[in-house]
Amino acid sequence: MRSYRKLFRTGEFTPLFLASAGQAMAQTVSGLALSVLVYQQTGSALLSSLAMFGTAFAQVVGAATVLSGADRLPPRAAMTVLSLLFGAGTAVQAVPGLPVWAVFGVLLGLGAVGSVSGGVRYGLLNEVLTRDGYLLGRSVLNISAGVVQIFGFALGGALVTVFSARGTLLLSAGLYVLAAVVAGCGLSSRPPRGSGRASIAETWRTHARIWSSVPRRYVYLALWVPNGLIVGVESLYVPYSPDDAGLLFAFGAVGMLVGDVVAGRFLPARWRERLTVPLCVLLAVPYLLFSLSPGLPVALALATVATFGYAAGLLLQERLMALTPDALSGQALGLHSSGMLTMQGIGAAVAGAVAELTSPATGIVVTAAASLAATLLLAPGLGGGAAAGDAATDLAGV
């Protein structure tokens, strides 16, 4: 599948796309509103930051406990109920007088179930589209998520000004409900991809099965480590150039969106495997030139070129699906998402620690060099040819 027209003509892709975009918008707007609310109550920049991004870290809890539900719940019902749960949790956070510890307790719970939500969504995408359509479909979801975040932060800021932080949280809850309606009415009823009951034991058993494949391990590490370290590089934009950090983020977003379009729409299948490692290399190499303390125009160009390399993530996800039977696809993709978010947090901590001991420019260069080294170490294990055998072997145990 190589055209957007064919993609959106595929029966259930449009409601899946709209439900995903609605949920992303609700998450972006509510995250900003909750950050403002917590800062108003506590005056703490740390707690405010955790209020906005804490759900990402909490997904680790979900990945370790309930992620098996991604393949063992009916997809339409799961997407509908989870969106309603997010809406209810967001509405609870808007309750006047709710203690800050309770706000973060709800945040932790929503983050944990968020890992299941991602697994259900991307596992369903793999069902709705053919194998050759997954790359384009995931590219479109990535692009929409980026665009939604850009507009979502702008919209969230305006809504907080007009309606207050609590009012904006309630509006976000309404967006979650709307996403639930779209999923419930637009998607077809499908049985769960996997059999058995979702549980912590089943989560770990399936994790072990997924991780037992050597080719898949290399793909996961290539998805997590180079990407996470480069997100750490980006976390240093503010200390590197406080007045221009917004421009660096904006130009980086443009590079990422262009990379997703090129990889998802125009890159021939015969080139995908060959370009995976070069794109991971591209993520890191431009940042090494920050050792020369470039001026703003050069820094913007370097950030744009580097973030084009994020397209490697799409190619690696396509390979992950080729290595994974459909019955495990939801948990496999949920594990990818949760591991990536965790590694991004680790990357930010590593980059920040280096910058604290040296300088922001040195932190950028050292962290980018670590990303490049990780790519070169993983490159020999990213060769193709084992996909069919690995998936067949796993399917025999499902």
C-alpha cells in the first residue's frame, strides 16, 4: 500500500485514525492544564514537569503488569473503555480541593493503563492494514500525533487562559469521551488476537517469549537506545540556547515529520532494510558538530537533518512486525512504546548529568556520540532473513 488515498479507503483506518488523534489531543491539552494546575497549587517546577510527563514514566508499571491485555481484550471494546477511563480520570483531577498526592495517584494509574492503550491501538492497526500497509499507516499516525501536539499545546494554552486549568481538564475529559464514541461506533467488533486471561504472569510469560528471539532483541535495542539518547540531546536545547530553544524544537519537528513522510510514503521496500542503520547514524552525527558551537542558522540546519533520522523507527517497527506473529503484535508494540519512553527518560538524565558536570554543548556531543556508538554496536545484528522463521516458531507457542 503506497498511497494515502488507498490508506484512508481501508475500512477501519479512518475511525482508528480519528480516535487516536482525538486521544492525542486530549492528552496534550490535559497535560498542559494539569501542569499549570499543579504549579498554581505547589509553586514547584519539578512537580509541574512531572504532572505533564509523568504518564510516560508510569507506562513502565503497565508494561510490567497489565500489558498482556493488549492482545487478550477485544480491540474495539478496549479502545472505547480505555478512552472513557482516561476521560473519567481527567475529570477527577479537575475536582476542586483534590490533594496533589491524589492528582499524582490518578496520573500513575492512567499512565499504567496507557501502555495497554498503545498496544491495543497499534496491534489493531496491524490487523486493519496488510503487512505492506503498516509502515504507511504508522507513519500517518506519527505525523498526526506530531501535528496534534503542536496545535494541542497552543490550544491548551488558550483554553487555560479562557476557562482556567480545571475547566480545560474538563474539556479534555470531553475529548476523551468523543474519542471513545468514534472508536465504539466506527470500529468493527473483533475477537482478541491472543487467547487466555490477561494477568501479570501472562505479561511476563509473553515478554519472555518476545525477548527470546535474538533478531527481535536487536530490533528492540535499536528502537530504544539510539532514539532515547538523541531525545536526551534534545533535552539540552534549553540550557544550550535558552532564547532559541523553541526554534530548535520546531525545526527538529519539521525534520521528523519529513522523515516520516518519506519513509512511509516514498521509500521502496528494497531500500528499507538497507537504510535502517544509516538513518540511525544520521540521528547522531549532525549533533557532533555542536562541538564547534555553531551559530543559530547552522544549529537549526543540524537539528533538522538529524531528526530526519527518526524515520529509522518506522523501518524498525515494520521489521519488528515481520518478526512477530499477529497474536503477539499488540504486546510487542506496547513493549516497544513503553521501552522507548523509558529510554528517553534515561537519555535525558544521562545528557543532563554530563551537561551539569561540563557544559550543555559537551553534553550534546557526548550523548550523540553514545547514540552513534550504540548504533554501530547493534548494526551487525540488524541483518534480515530471519523474520519468517522467527515468527513461525513463535506462532507455534501461541
